[in-house]
Amino acid sequence: MSPLHVVILAAGQGSRMKSALPKVLHRVAGKPMLHHVMDTARRMNAEGIHGVIGHGADLVRAQTVVEDVSWVLQEQQLGTGHAVAQALPNLPDEARVLVLYGDVPLTSEATLNDLVAKVDDRTLGLLTVTMENPDGYGRILRNEQGQVTAIVEQKDASEAQKRIREVNTGILAVSARHLKNWLPTLSNRNAQGEYYLTDIIALAVDNGLNVSVAQPATSFEVQGVNNRVQLAQLERWYQQQQAERLMTEGATLADPARVDVRGELTIGNDILIDVNVVFEGTVSIADNVRIGPNCLIRNAVIAEGAVIEANSILEDAEVGPGASVGPFARLRPGTRLAAKSRVGNFVETKKAVVGEGSKINHLSYVGDATLGAGVNVGAGTITCNYDGVNKHQTVIGDGVFVGSNTSLVAPVTLSEGATIGAGSTITRDVSRQELAVARGKQRNIADWQRPQKKG
């Protein structure tokens, strides 16, 4: 079978977005629309991906640092036909070419595979959709035998043609050899003064080719984004699909409309997810996990039976089986919690390895630290890991008890079974089973007179 090359049109300004950001870089599900389209092309095993850029080209390149996309500059935006023509020198004659759009981010791989499968040297594939309100779209013209004969843009359509409900999505697939023959012949004699890619449909018919039509499962798959209202509509549709997938795979969602997935989320069975939970990046959740409301979970692994209480933030973290996090906890990158450990309310960790059954229950900061099993860290404890230039390690052995309001000045090691008195500032290592108390001696002054305000 001939190789597949994908041309993605991403040169438009998108003035209706009212933004300095190129339209294709606006995000759906936390990812630029253009990146969604590129990821789909990769999943289709495209041999070549070609991005046609124009407005904000430097910014598009800067935010799309990839090696498998060849960029083509469309210096003047003269229409879709002109845009595709800029990529022609990079397309081998024998290739099948799929034309996609950087502002149509959610067309499914299945829909596009169905379209591309129809293409050969004698057949052009066209993706259409039937809409209740086709206003603004090019209409599909068919002959009495039901065969597609042309596409007419709305501004060029007659009143009868405007009543046609089958419309052009702009997405098509065709032999590169045909594109190279047809695109140089396009005319811009139309209401827009542009070179329409859609005009190749009539050229294909004139040359005796078949036009084979595919349609998506839903019109949302081919919805483009021209303003922020449409961007929000597409976001909500995408999140609805994600919510339905999660429920099908074994999650109970307190409110399917209030969970957002902005990356890759895999789950086990019997998951409970409360309202206003956001997943970003790559997240894996095992069986019987419970996640409370208002949590942000980014690039995390959560093992079986773990509990994430309300208002917690996890980033680049691992939570072990049966562990508990929060409420109001923040696990920063490099945090690894072992089985049945606990990080409680108003606790922040960073590059912290917390051993099995260890507890940091409240109001503490533990960074650049390794805790053994069965450690108890009292409220208000901090690891002083930064000297202004370098980060230093705190090592806490099994069974250590750290009293409340303690400062551990790294580098420091608390050996197995050590005890730290509350209110201590620890600057030296503490040996096994030792008690360390490092605080100023208390003085009680009798009959103390408090300062009085003058006047």
C-alpha cells in the first residue's frame, strides 16, 4: 500500500479568538489543538507529517519542538488550496495525502482510517457531515445518481444549494500525484478571492475519478474552532467523552460534568472520584482508590487502596498501597510514599521518600529527605534543605520520632529509633536510640510587667 503523508494546515491568524497566540496553539484538554492533530497523525503511522504555518510561525515552532514534522511556511494566506500547494515539494508522488486542520483537533483515528482506506489512484476520499444547521459551511453537490460532483462554498452558493445539509469538513485524502496536477490549475475567481482546496473535487470528477465519502460518528469530531465559545464547547464535549470512558472502565464519578482529564489517565476498578478533580499528564490509578474533591493530580501513580483527600495537589509523585494524602497536602516532584504511609493536612513534600507506615500528619515541610518505616514526624517540622546555593539531604531511620516544631538542618542523619524533642533545631547527626533536645533553656520571670501603651 502506498505510504501515508499528512498535511496539517496551521497558518491562519484566528482573529476571532482575540488573542496574540496563534489559534492552533489554544488548548483543548490542556494540549494545543495542533498537537492533538499531530498525535492523531502519529497514531495512524504516517510516514511524513507536514505542518503548513504562517501567522505566528516562530511561536508555533517554539511550542512544537518535534523531530517528526517538516515545517512549510505559507507567507501569504491565499486559501486552503494555496496552503497545501506549499507542501507539494515534500510529498512523494506515490503517497496518499491526508489533509487535516490545526484548529480541528478531535477527529478520531477511526474516522480518518476509514477515509484513507478509500483512497487509490482512481478514488478521492472526502469527509462530510450532515448538520441540522449548515450555515457557514460549503455544501456537497451530488448528481441524480447520488455521486459527489463538487463543493460550493456558502458565499458562492445559490439559495437552493444553501438548503443542502450535507457539508464539507475540509478534510480529504487523495493521491499526491493528483494534487500535483490539480493544485497549480486552481483559480481564485470566487467571493473570497482565494484558492479553494475544495475545487479539486470538481477536478477529480472531470478527470473520471470516484469521490468516496466517509462521515464521522458525531459532528464534534470535525468541529473547528474560530472563537473561544467554540473552544469551550469542544472542551466540554471532549471531557464528556472522558467521563463516560472512566465510568465504563470502573470509576464512580460524583458528577461527570466536574472531572477534567488533560492527558492520559488509566484506572483500575472501583475508583471513586469526587467533584472538581483535574488530571494532567500521565496518571495511573489502581483499584479501590478514593479521590476527594478539588484535587489536582499531575503525572502520578496511585496504588491500590490509596486515599487522596480533598484539596490536595500531586505532581510527579508515587503513592503506595493504602497510603493516605491530605486534605490540603502537596506532593511535589520526586515524592514517593510507601504502603500505608500518611501525608496529612497542610504538609508539603519534595524529593521525599517516605517509608512504610510513616506519618507526616500536619503542618510540615519535608524536602530532599529519606524516611524509613514507622517514622513519626510531628506538626510544624521542617527539613532545612537549602543553604542558599545547594540542596542537602536529610536521612531519617526506621522508627524515629520527631517532636513538633522541629527544624532538621541538612545534611543530617537521624539513626534508627532516635527521638527528637519538640521545638529542637537539629544540626548534628543523632545516633541510634538517642534523644536529642536542642532548644534554649526556659526561664520563668516572676511578677513580669507587660509593656504599656503610652497616652
